[in-house]
Amino acid sequence: MLTIDALKQFGADTDDGLTRCMGNEGFYFKLIGKVVEDKNFKLLEDAVLAKDLDAAFEAVHSLKGVLGNLALTPVYKPAAEMTELLRERKDIDYTPYLKQISEKRDELIGLLA
């Protein structure tokens, strides 16, 4: 079950996330439930596998914004790092970032159960 304590243990900055949601815990939890279903996770994976840096940037940049607004730090950090590398069009292997984002997203999904 999703709780503030579980999110804190996960590494989320719940104080910041709740502030952005005007202190409304139910609204915060609802947004977290929606973000894990964001289509940009799949778009990012497909783009990285296709080596489409432009599409990967668009997807991860969008995720970075949402994850940052909800203060979901464990997922946000690798997304933010990946965003900056893609912004510079670095020709590197992005699969480790993708793996980290996916693992942390899965961990977050586990908190929702």
C-alpha cells in the first residue's frame, strides 16, 4: 500500500512532492499512480533500442519533468542525467540508464500494490 512512509523509504522527497500538490496527500498518490503508467517510459525504451536520440530525449525530458514535480528522486535522478546526456547528443550506451529507470519504476509500482 502506498504511504508517505513507504515513499520516504523509497527515497522520494515527499515534503516537496506534497508541497507541489498543495498538501493534498490523496492527489499526490493519484498522480504517482498515473506517472507509473506514463507512455513515455515505453517511448523511451523503444527510442533507446532504436538509437533514436531525438525521440529518446523527448521522452526522457517529459518524464524528468513529471518525476521532478512529484519529487520521485530515485527515478528522477537517472532520468535527469540521461536528459542532459541526450541534450548534448552524446553517442553512448543509454541502456544502463534505461535499466535503472525501469528498475526504480518497478519498485515504485510495487509500492502501489
